[in-house]
Amino acid sequence: MCASPAFPRGGPLQLNQSLPVNMRLVRGCRITAFVLSALVFLAGSIVLAGWTFGVPALTTFGARGVAMNPLSASCFLLLAGALLLLLPGADPDTERWAARALATVATAAALVKLATLGSLNGPDAWMFRASIDATAPMNRMAPNSALIMTTLGVSILLLDVELPGGTRPAPLLVLLAMPMTLVVVVGFLFGVQEFYGWGAYLPMSRGSAVAFAGLGLAILAGRVEHGVTRIFVSSGSGGVTARRLLPAAVLLPLVIGYARLRGQRYGLYSAEFGVVIFSLLMVAAFSILVWWTASEAERMHAARADVEVQLQELIRNVPLGIVVLDLDGRAQLCNDAFVELFHYPSSEILGHKVDELIAPQDDEGETASFTSRGSAGENLRRATVRRRRDGELIDVEVFVVPLTLRGRPAGTYGLYRDLTGQRRPS
């Protein structure tokens, strides 16, 4: 049991509450989100400039392959701009409204594109029509681009929306879009068109795939301390595990797999040898990662255990009588001062209803009322009378503090100060 004999006045004592986030990591994520959003905004601007001035190299960022469609570039520009407005927190209403307007336009355009798949006259043909029709094949937004764009657009619109229970839909939507984006990126990395194409439709451009990855990561990083992504900046062992293992689980197989494939294509070794090398390297890499993470978690657990022992000793030796009750009023913990004050051995206290042990016979329900009011969330303090094991009545000052466990009522925390021989406070 980990509790502290303090007398909070503003609310219940939180037991086993969520670990705080590491603010240094949160600030780093916010800076990263801002940089990624700015880069996506810049990328969209460069592509539109390329279509405007007829410079094909700008529409493909100098790489071979499909050029980014003007509608895709415009949507990236709008969504990145909306995110840049929302990232600092968007306190002024004008910034929020402007951001929502930008995200709404981009999302609506992507939705219209999804609704007009197969048509050569959709919104992706409204800008620079002569230039995009002159390409072979005619440049149009890829279906997977429209789908991912719609998902990210809705997530930005819902960026600060929180549902009952604390659930935030925005990161969940991004986590739906990121696997689709990862498949496309892997397709480009390994040269497998089936991963970045969509049937007979024009495949997604490389620039779009990278921009989608950057925009999705920016949305997650911009509000990393909320929702399902909070674990990544948690100060606990879960945060350490997530930060070390998840990036490795994504990047290591891709890096090792790519190196293995390139070596095989250059004829350095056979396919069977490549599979064996890939397997051994994965085993070695994840074994090191697991050992490293487990060592850090063990260190953190030992430090937390030391703190718990110190708090236990504090509770045991503090001169105030302390008892922790569950919602039924049964004692879960008591210290030596409580045993000494009421002359009950701990075996007769733990697991029993304390109100029945120490309430005076004529208290007219005051003791039980204190406990029930504490369980309901009240902080109470009063000079009163309680009964010892031998029936003797003693003057005490009672502090009752409600306890919550992960945000839910868990019982009460009672402290008793002996007023015998003292003037009872008014």
C-alpha cells in the first residue's frame, strides 16, 4: 500500500494514478510535429510551384516516377497549414476556426475524389487540366491517396475532441491510416508496385507517400500526451518499453530486410542464405533490445520499491493513527499508532469494519456517516469521540480523505489524533 499522511483539501487522494508524462519528451514531440508539418507544407508548395511554372522536377522532387497530383499537393498544403495553427494549442478562436476550415476543405476534396473514382473529371482534374492530361498516363490522385487523405483530414478535425471515458478519436484514425501508408512506403522501398499501386489506377507518388508518413506522425506527436499515444511519453516502465521496442519493431525488419534483398539482387548470396542471415540478425537485434529494456525496467522497479518501503515506514512510524478502508468500510491497512490508540491488535482490525469497532454506542450514526461521506468524495475534519477496545471513550481529531483508484472511488483514508488531556478544538 502506498499512501501519504497528508491532508489534501482540494480533492481525493489518488492511489495508483497514471504515471506523469516526461515533459522533456513531450516538448521534443511538439517540436518534431511542428517541423514535420512545416516540411509537408513546404512540399505541397513546391509541387504546386512545379505545376504552375511547368517544372516537372519539382512535381516529383527530382525522382523518377509519378508526379504528385495538384489536388494532393493542395490537400497537403491545407492539412499541414491547419495542423500548424493547432499545434501550439490554438487558444484564439480565430485560429481554431481557420484550422477547421482548412481541414474541412481538404477532407471534402478527398471525399469527392473517392466518390468519383474512375472519372477523369473529378476534383483532381480541376487544376492544371492541360498539364496533367498531357502526362502519360494522365495524372490523377491515386485511390489510396484519397482514402488516407480523408482519414488524416478527419483526424485533424477531431484533434482535440475527447469522448466520454477519455478516448480521443484523432490518434485512433491516424493509427488506421499509418499502416496503409507503411505498406506504400515499403512497396517503394522494395520495388513492389502491388504495394503502392491500386489495381489499374495510377499508383501513388513517392512524394505523397513520404508526405503522408510525415503528416501522420505530426498529428500523433502534436498531441502525444493524450489518448493511446500517451504511453510513449510516460515516465514509467511502460513508456520505456514503448519508446525502445516499437520503433525497433518497425524499422529493424525493414532495414535488415532491405539490406538482405539488395545483397541477393547483387548476387552476393543465394535466397536461402539471405533468409538465414535475416533471421539471425533479427534474433540478435531483438535479443539485445529486450535485454536492454528489461534492465531499465528492473532498475525503475527497484527505485519504485525503495520509495514504497520508505512510505510504508513513514506510515508505520508517524504519530497519527492511520487506517485505510475499502468501500465497505473494512480496514485494508493500519499503522502502529492506530493500534496503540484504540488498543485493538491488528488481527482484529484488518478485514473488519472499523466503524463497528470504534464507534461510541450513542453516536447516532456519526461514525458511519463520516465513512460514507468520505467514500462519496468529501474531505472531513472534526473533533469528536471514539471508543477503545475496553469501552473507554477518548477525544480524537478525525481527518477523513476519500481515496480513488485509477479515477474511481476506492474507499477512505482516516487519520486520528489523540486529544486526551487537551482542550478539544472548536
